[in-house]
Amino acid sequence: MFRIVSVLSLLAAIVTATVAILAQDNQDPPARQSLELTVNKVEAIKELKAELNDTWKGLPALTFPTRKDPKTFGPDVELRALHDGESIYIMARWKDDTKSTTKKAWEWKEGKWTKSEGDEDRIAIAINGTAKDFDTKGCAVLCHYGDMGTASEQEHADLWHWKAARGGLNGFADDQNFSQEPEGRKDDEGNSAYATNANEGGDAPKWVWKDDADRKSSFTEDASTDLPEEFKPEGSYSVPSYRLRTPEGSRGDIETAAEYKDGWWTVVFKRKLDTGHSDDAAFKAGEDTHIAIAVFDNTGAKTGKEHAKSGAIKMKLNP
């Protein structure tokens, strides 16, 4: 009898421990950590640079893990922020062994156009406006609520979306926002920093490089020309799937500087504390604002399965 009781007690202990471990593993990142970043006020920054210079080195830094799911980690992200009373600046740094800046480029092969398999590196900052539970659960309540979006029409959140192949290396991030489904994640009013480079049939580019010398620069209007009717380049030839431009309206509120060096991305965001646009979240000195981070490694994923995200981060803006 004693042996039976002992065995049953042991089994009960194992089951209890297993349940506890499973419960912990299935927690979202926000449930495991409390993240806080102090945002001090400084004099205006004269030039936006993606480098850890004297302006940034003395600031409080927050380093935190990201996860794709409860058992799969992404890169740690190093975050700093400051404001000058007019604008807020956020620097994000993370390790990435590969630099991915070409998204599904057009390639001329064997007498026809095809798309490459490469994608782009990205980082996104979700900023809470009125989204319920965001301050404790982070972006899990937004981009992973059904098919992306908030739970009600009264809930909104801002999204700063840096895309390496679509304006990110030309000084801009895509300004987007979250609202209730079916709209879910959508673009702010105005034009983006890029235009899709495809003809009406979608089987060839609309524009190609103006000349070979331009191929070392950004693919912009000045560096491109309409696809000639009888365009048959010799050898291999590729052209980006997006033509870059200067964004307009609320969608163009966010300036950036970015650099890939020694296996690290450094991206600096700049935006007015309050843009006055209804689709943007406002920052106020003396008040707390909650954000969350998502990192994308050479992927175009729109779901939570392929990108790594943080928990909620409380930003304390000092006057």
C-alpha cells in the first residue's frame, strides 16, 4: 500500500509540474517581463544618423528578447529614445547575420521576367492609442487578434513600419495604424514611400533602370524609365519591384536613418510628438506611452508566425 501511495504521489507531482511548465511556455512575452524605458529631453538633434554617437551613448538603454512563439526566440533588441520637446527619436539595434534589402526583385532570365525569392528586413513599432490590454500584452492584442486589428471600433493603435526595400534606406518609415477588423492594419492617409513596379498584367516591371550607372543608386523616378517595348537585355538583369519616392500626407510623418554594419541593423526613427493627425498616436512629456516591437528577418510575413515580437514596453517621457 505504501508503494502504491508513493507512486501515485510521484505521478501527481509530475503532472502538476508538467502543467505548470506548459502554462509558462504558452504565456505571451508580456507575461514574463516588465519592460520600461526612460525618455529624457535633450536639445534638438541637428542631423539624423544611424550611429551610436555621443548623443545616444549616455542615454538609458533597454535590451530585451523577442519571440516568434513561446519556444522560439528572435534577436534581442537594444532600444534607446529621447525627445527635444518637438519630436521623439527612437533608436533600435538588433543582430542580423544577413542584410536583406531586395524584396521579390524582377529578374530577366531565359527570355522572360521572373521574381526572385529574396525579401526584406523590417522592424515595426506599435504604439498604443486606445487598444484594450495593449499596455500589458503588447502587440499580441493587435496583429494576432484574428486577422490583425483591434477588438472594437473604439480601439486604435499607431504603427511605425520600417522596410529595408521600400523606403527604409531612403529615409522613411511607413506610417500605418490598427483599427477594428475587417480593416485591421491599414495605411495612414497619403502616399507611401514606394510604388509597386509592375505592369497592368503583373507579369513584368513597369519601369527599368535608366542606365547601368544608376543601378548602384536607389531605384527612384530619376533613376528609372518606362520599360521599352522591345526590351531584351543581354545576360542577367534585375530591377527592384518597388520604385522609391517621397511619401506625402500622414503616411509620410516618420523620418528614419538606417545602417547595416558588422552584422547589426541600427535604425533611428523621428516623428513629431503630436502630428495632429487622427490616425497617429500622440506622445506627451510627463506621461507614459506603451509600445511593442516586432522584428522581421528577410520575410514578408503578415502573421505572428514568422516575425519575432516583444512584450509591452512602457516609455516614460520626462519633461
